[in-house]
Amino acid sequence: MQYLRRIERILPVAAPVTLRVANHRGDVVVIGEDRDHVTFVVQIALDARDETTAQARLDAIEIPVRVDGGSVTIGPPTHPERDEYELRIDEDIRAAGESFPFFNFRFGPGGIIAAARRAVSDNDLRVDMELHVPRRCTVEVEQRTGTLRIEGVQSRVDARSRSGRVEIHDIDGDVSLETRSGPAQLRGIRGSATVDSRSGRLDVSDVDGDVTVDSRSGRVGVRNIGGRADLRTYVGSVRVEGVRGPLDVVGDSGSIEVSGAVLAPIAIEAQTGSVRLFVPPGARFYLDAESRLGSVRSDLPIGDGRAPEADASTGAPTVRVRSLSGSVRIGPL
């Protein structure tokens, strides 16, 4: 049966504010508002056999909170049982390793002990955090498992998520995101955005500054970017729309589609997968396209007489496309 404990605190802070949050298992929500203090709400949920056992375990869980002027540090949650579990697991697995040495047990941080610790101490415990902070608040969050949502702040955001959905919206500052597994969405960033994603769908839109993306696996969508966009993907399709600065896309496996006005140089490099470029009628740019094992086709008129033919010497942007295995098509929007 599941039992709950709720904690609410109001934390007076001095401007400027820096918030640092760490959580193991559970959601983290950070919302910027017109206020001069931090409101901190935590809900702890765990499974237990009876109410007495549950209450004892809930009371033993601590959420470290430290306030030093404008600096607020919260978490990660601590539980006395965690150390007891880990010690017992260490002893049991080491004993098994001595009895059965041919199994070659791994005792490193990423080995069987670490996996057993997580399985025993985390599966029945969840800590959800919701924080309402002043808008001019720098946010640094480290999240292991759960949904992470940050919105409404007017400063830098630095977020790391191991597993779970990430939503970062309406940020007046630069955003840096590192995610290992799970979908991520960044929208309404009045600064630059840098994303390092190992696995999961990624959507980045309405960014005033530059965008840098490194995606190992998953679909990538980028739309309405005011500055430069540098995109590197390994496995997964890429769709780009409306980049006003220079665009550089490199994809190992998956289709690449780019659409919108050509206002700055574009470079597209694809290993395996088709490349599609769609531009408004009358767009002027210098095209340099080649596919080693696929076709190249353009449905755009060349030198229609209404304007000088675009070439590298006229100052028109250059669109360079290289595909190893896959077709290349350029057409009108």
C-alpha cells in the first residue's frame, strides 16, 4: 500500500538568486514568478506493509535544504535505510563472489552492486518536488528519474536528466540540457540553447539565439531559430524549419529535411538517408549538391530572367549538400 508525506516551506532569499536542486526518483518542477522568496513543496510516496512501518520510514527521510543569501541548495533526499541496504548488498554480493569466483562479479560503480543498490533502495520511494522561485533566478537541476519541467525564469538554466521527460519553456537566458533517456522539449528560449541527448525525441523551437544539438538516437525537430544552428545526429531523422542564421547539419543515419527561407549559408552532410530542402519561390542561393550513391533532383527554376542568376560571387548564400547513400531533392515550399 502507498503512503504519503507532504512538506511545505517558504525560504526567504536575497537577490540575485541561484537555485540548485538534486533528486533521485520523482518529478521536479521549477516555476519562475513575480515573488521575492522561494516556495518549496515536496510530496514523498512509498510502499509499505502497514501504516506504522510507513510512518517510521517517511519520518526518517530527509530533504536537505541550505540557504546562504541568494543561494538555495535542495536535495538530494537522504534515507537512513539506504546505507543499511547498501552495506547488506555489498556483503551478500561479495560473499557470492567468494563462493562463485568464476562468475566474475563486477564491484565497480557501474557493476552489479550499483544495480542492486538502485533496485532495493529506489523502487518503492518517490519524491516529487515543486518550487516557485523569483523570475530572476539561475536554475541548476540534476534529475535521475522522473519528469523535469522548468519555466518562466529570466536567467541561465543548466539541467541534467538521466531518465524521464524534460520540458523547458519560456526562459529569458541561455539553456544547457544533458539528457540520457526520454523525450525533451525546449520552447520559447530568449537566449541560446545547447542540448546533449543520448536517446529520445528532441524538439527545440522559438529560440532567439544559437542552437547546438548533439543527439545519439531519436528524432530531432528544430524550428524558428534566430541565430546559428549546429546539429549533429547519429541515429534518427532530422527536421529543420525556419533558421535565420547559418545552418550546419550532420547526420549518420536517418533522413534530413530542411525548409524555409535561405538567409545564410547551409551545409548538410548525410551518410545514410535522404536529404530534402524546400525553399520559398524565388529564393536566391548558390547550390552545390552531390550524392555518391543516390540521385540529385531540383524542382526549382534556374535563371528565370527576373533576377540575376545567383552564384558564389554575388553574395547569395551557399547551400552545400553531401550525401553518401541517399537521394537529394530541392523543391519549392
